[in-house]
Amino acid sequence: MRMFLVAIGLMLAMGAPLSAGDVDEHSVAADAKWLVEVNLDAARESTIGKAFRAAVLKNDKAKQRLEAAGKAMGLNLAKDIHGLLLYDRRFVHERGVAIIRADADIERLTAFVEKLPDYKKTDVNGRPFHTFTHKKHNRPGHPVTVCLHDKGIVMGRDASDVATAVKVLDGKSPSLMSVNSPLGRMNTSREASPPGTILHVRAVGLDEQTVPFKSPIVRQSKSFVMEAGESDGKAFARASLTADSSEVAQQIKAVVEGYIAVAKLQCGDNEEAKKMFRAAKVSVDDDVVTVHWKGPAERLLRIIEKQVKRHAGSEHGKKHGSRANSNERK
């Protein structure tokens, strides 16, 4: 299981064709409360994705792990995994399902899963379900159930969640394409995701009593949508939050603008970073707060690279200082 998750996390490092990346609403249950989709095809073709790919391929150890994972699972990591979709019908910690879009060799992938700890196989509505224990370093493991569906690899901690998701994929349960689905685009007249979208997040019912979030902003909001990606060399991000009232929307706008102002102050004399924050625009339309940002992807990459180098230098300094202090004590 660990190799499987590592492989997914490093998919950005391998090349694949660009796709529009809109959410496949046929795959999500009609009563879903939230969803997150990561389009790996679009991510790998982005400026940051290409830079990450080059960095990973320079690392022999990371490259060997990718190759080993691909061989073990029977997947061509350069093109076979296209995206990851997560959703749940409630807000509960460590529940819900993940659907991995992949051109998988089911026989080889089944053989890989059968070798995992505490493996057992059951039949659910005519489909094989595979359950095993996901082991963690120095912590107790937890069960995971997987269905190797022809429309995606469906996995979750709870077998009933996986069974429900499979029924949606099989067309036996309603999906977001149902007119009465609060999260669906048909019910909300939500536009399709723009080309190049890498990350898409959607949530409804944030102000319900059962939602575990303590944030006052979340508790006074009804729904949230966010999209981020890259198109024509421009990175973009757009988030819209529907508040409980127009008054709350204005308050949230003030809070967001405050965060942006603080971020600009923390940039110091880094004018390039300041320009990126200045590009963020916050607006309010009745009870809807919208934050929109767009900027050159190359500039964003340079800022990220500077932050990574600064962090790496800081960590190196801590280790070096720790060794020096240790030697002095000796």
C-alpha cells in the first residue's frame, strides 16, 4: 500500500498529455457533501509539474522507487494514471472514498494487492472487493478496501463507502448529474472548469450542525468552490464562498484582505513575491465572496524555488549547528 501511495504522489514527475480536467460528475454520489479532484494530466504539463519532474528524475533513489512501484503494480507511471477524485457524503474524519483514474492491468494489480498484510477477498454485488491492512511506521495500521473497477480504482477505509461508490459508477445509484443534487453543476448552474485546471474543490452544507470545523468563517458559510491550474503560461486560482448573509460576506472579505496584506508585509524586499500577492483580487456580490488570482507561471515557480532553497538552507543550518554544539560538549 505504501508503494501505491508513493507512486500516486510522484505522478507529477512523469509526462502525460494535457486534458481539460472538468470533474466527471457521473462518478460522484448525488448526496455528496464535498469533493476534491486532482488532474494529474494537467499537472504534469504545467510549468511547476515539469520542474518537479526534472528534479525527481535527477534523484536516482526517487527514480528507482518510481520504477519499482510501476513494475510491482503493472502500471506505466509515465501515462497510466490520469487523476485522483475524493469525495464523501458527510464530513467525518478519515472517511469517504478515493477514485484513481488509471489504465491499469487488473490482473497484475490484483496480484500486487493480494500480497499486502491481512489480505482477504469478498464478493459484493458480483464484484471482488479486496481488504488489507495499511501499515504505518510506529503506529497501528488500519483496514483499507479496494475495488478494481473498470472505471477507476475505488478505495476507502470503510467497505460500505466503497460499495456505495461502486454502485454510482455502475449507474445503480444517482450521481451529481441528478437535478436535485446540491453539489452538482446542474442544480447550481456552475460553469465547467477552465482548461488547464489541476485542482478542483467543492463543498456544501458547511453551516450544518454536524460539520466538525471550528473556524467561524466555515461555520458561517454555506458552500465553497475553488479551482487552480495553469493555461497558456499563466497560473490561476479562483475561490468562491457563499456566506450565510451579505453582512457575513463583507466580514469575510475584510479577513481575506487582511491575510493578503500580512503576506505582502512578510515578503520584505522581495518585489517579485509582492507582485504575486498584489494580483489577488477580492470581491463581494451579495452573500458571495470571490478571490481571484492570475500570474505568470514562471514567476510563481521562481518564488517556490526560492522558498524551497531557503527552507533547505535553514534545515541544513540547524543540523550543522546541532553537530557543532554536540562536538563542543564532547
